[in-house]
Amino acid sequence: MKISRRRFLAVSLAAGALPFPAPYISADTNSCGKVRLGMLGCGIRGNQLLKEFSAIPEVEIAAVCDPDSSRLDETAEKFNVPRKFTDPRELIVSDGVDAVAAAVCNHWHCLAAVLAMRSGKDVYVEKPLAHNQWEGAQVVKAARVYDRICQVGMQQRSDPMQAQIKRFLHEEKGIGELLCCRVNRYDVRPSVGKRATPLEFPPEVNKDVWLGPAADVPIYREKLQYDWHWDWNTGNGEVGAWGIHILDDVRNVALLDRVALPKRVMAGGARVIYNDAAETPNVCFAWYDTGSVPIVLGLSNLQTKDDPTDPGPFTGPGSGYILYGQGGRLEGRRAGAIVYDNEGKEIRRFKGTGGQAEHARNFIDAVLAHDSSLLHADAKTGNDSCGWCNLVDIATRTGHELDKSQMAEVGDPAGVWNDVIAGCEALLATYDTSMEQLGFKLSSVLEIEDGRFLGEDAERANALLKRTYRDEFRFPEI
Ligand SMILES: NC(=O)c1ccc[n+]([C@@H]2O[C@H](COP(=O)([O-])OP(=O)(O)OC[C@H]3O[C@@H](n4cnc5c(N)ncnc54)[C@H](O)[C@@H]3O)[C@@H](O)[C@H]2O)c1
């Protein structure tokens, strides 16, 4: 949207104190009052978002961008988009674009968001907001300093059902005092393969742009796209791919966003059985000390030995959470929740939408009103929820050889932690093996204060709060 003189001055003054030039100010505005959207990323999600945004009358899809020219061409044709870019930096500074949506690989999220806001564009950026905590904090600052609208793609926040659940839990006290919470992500993902020689980038993909800030290291998986989720160089593992949605629901409905980051975390896991080229755990568990309701996470992407669809035993929804209260439990998942009393009888049901269309609409409403307070998932909310994923990733990466006796250190009044661990053992037992035999790692109980780790292992853990950026893609610190 057009930048007013007052806002231009505010942005320029703020930028004056920073080690990079004042932001580029878009000269054009759409005389029809439409938000002209530029889409970064023409993969699975980019196409889904284009469908959502195209359905909003006040949106014009002005441009698309992908370093993969075949995906770019296909998407531009499908949505009849007039302008195409293979480098996001060119789209970001181009005229005729008011807002940018970034459905790119995780390692590009924050850089794209900050560059876009610096250029006077509003931003819709996919979850998990940040590949590392430092760059997520830069996005939060950029939204403030450049006075831009920044929505994070945690669309379940826009599902009207969440407000009903919050009322039920906190005003009606529908299950009494909350005791603890279990977060589940159990779904099989296949092996990504392991090549003998490095993967050649397909000729239609601009390698330099695709890598962006990530390290230029050989890739041994079979597929370039999508499976970048499972390499630390480009992804945040399953906890950032799907876990984020559930952790964000829990932060929202159970903790009412009062806990930005947990006080302590313990996590364990490993990538096992597949013997593929990916790095992130395919089995993982974590315990969070929130200062109030303890939260336990269980995750499996690994199939049981004889069933390629079965990720092992677990209690509750495959992708969702269980909130245990004194008077019963609420089992929530995308677009629905069921409440049971202590005898196991269903006493209430919530039906939701999943929030896709509402979340895109909410972003556009905030852009049109130029009012960040309207957003359901602003940069700070996105960064806080992402932190719960990144801390678990860091804990598993800095873990030690698993010693089961240490698991008891965190206490388990409701038996949920034990249940998660028992499920993991049962899954591995189908392969006649165990966590110890497979070299699982377990972190110490890591303490977190002001976004940094304290105590044992803090030095190694803090080193993972930020990455090294390739020269041409160095991050403009704000
Ligand atoms: N909110 C949701 O429910 C939801 C669902 C799916 C995916 N996502 C998120 O969306 C993002 C994309 O996921 P996907 O499944 O589409 O992955 P994908 O691998 O299918 O697509 C990513 C695309 O981004 C392109 N790309 C890479 N760097 C780029 C850049 N700098 N500029 C423009 N394009 C670039 C790639 O070439 C690729 O085509 C991920 O961060 C994922 O976590 C969110």
C-alpha cells in the first residue's frame, strides 16, 4: 500500500540508525484499492495460498517468484499471473507489489520477510517463522521499525473454534483446573533415500537463489524440494513442519499466550531405522516447564516394522493435543475438539474450519486498515511459538547418550511423560531394538532465560540460536 509521508519519515529515521540504506519506497499504488500481492514460492504451499488469496476480492495476484522456473511457469499459468521472477530480491523491490507472501523453504523465511518489510511491503510469512531464533527476533523488530503488517502462517489461530474453546476452558472452567498437556505428532513420513553421489540441482532451478542464506554443502537425499525440511541446513524437522501448529494451538488455547517461551526443556530423539540422508529426528519426545501447565510432546514419523501407515502406539489424536483437567480432558486437533469427562463420556464437541480462508482474509484486513493489532498471528506470536520448536531441536542436537534414569528428573505427576516414552519403546520393539541400541540422544534439563540457555550445555545450545549466512545473503541485523 502507499506509504504516507508521516510513515515514510518514521521508517527513514529508524533506518538511518541502521547499517544499511533507507528502505525502498514503492512508488505505485493500485487505484482500485486492491492489495497487489507477490507470492514467493510456487511449491505445494505457495499454490494453496494463491488459491486462498485469489478468492479475496480486494487482492490482485501481481507477481510470482520461484528459483525453480518450471514450478514458476506452471503456477503463473494456473493463476494467470502477469509477472514472474526467479529471484525474490527482485520481486521484493519491484513496483506494483504492496504485500509479499513467502511460502518458501524455512531457511529463507526470515530473510525474505525482513527484506520485504525494509522495502515497504507488508508480509505474510509461512510457519515456522524462523529457521533460528535470532533471525525470528529480527522479523519482530523489522515489523516494528518499518511499521509493516506481518502475519505468520499459523492459520489455526484464525479458526473461530479457538475462541469457543478458550471460553470453555478458562471462563466456564469446563474441565476444571488444567493439570497438564500432551502434544502429539504421529504420522509416517517415508525415507528420503541416500545417494552415493551428491544430488545435482535440476537445470531449471537457480541453485544460488534456492540456497540463499544456507550453506552450500552436498545434498545426498533423492529429492531437492520438500525434503529440505529434514536437513538442519534448510529445515526445522517435523517439530517445525507440523509440530508448530499443535504447539501454537496449545500456547493459544491453554496458555492464552501468556508464556512466550518455556522456562526449561528436556528433549530426546534420533533419526533411526531408515538409514537415509536426512538429519532431523524421526522419533522425538520433549518436556516443557511452562511455569504453569507442564507440556509433553511425542512425535513419530517412523512406521512400525510391518505397517507403513502406523507410526507406533500413542494416546489421543495423531496430530493434536490432549489437555488434562481436574474434571476431564479436551482432545483438540485441526478443525475440531472433543471433551470427555473423567469417566470417558463425551460431554462437548467443537467443530472448526481449520482457519485457512479466515487467516488470509485476516491478513488482508490488517493490511487495508494498516493495523497490526488486527492480526491473529503477528510476528511476535509467530516467533514465540516457533521458539518452542527451535528449543526442542536444539535440545536434541546437543543431547548426550541417553540415560533413562535422567528422564525421571522432570517428574511426571499425570503419567503422560511415561506414556510418551513407552509408546516410543513399543514402536522400536517392533524392530526388536531399543532407544539405547539405536543411539538416542537425551538433553540435560536446559534452562532458558531471556531467550538464551543457562547452565549445563548452554554454550553449545546458545551457539545454535543463530546460523552463519552465505556472504551474498547476509542478514541485515536490525
Ligand atoms: N501453514 C500451513 O499449513 C503450511 C502447509 C504446508 C507448508 N507450509 C510451509 O510453507 C513453506 C513451503 O512449503 P512447501 O510444502 O510448499 O515446500 P516446497 O518445497 O513444495 O516448496 C517450496 C518452494 O519454494 C521455492 N523457493 C525456495 N527458495 C525461494 C525463494 N528464495 N524465493 C522464492 N521461492 C523459493 C522452492 O523452489 C520451492 O518451489 C514451508 O515453510 C512450510 O513449512 C505451511
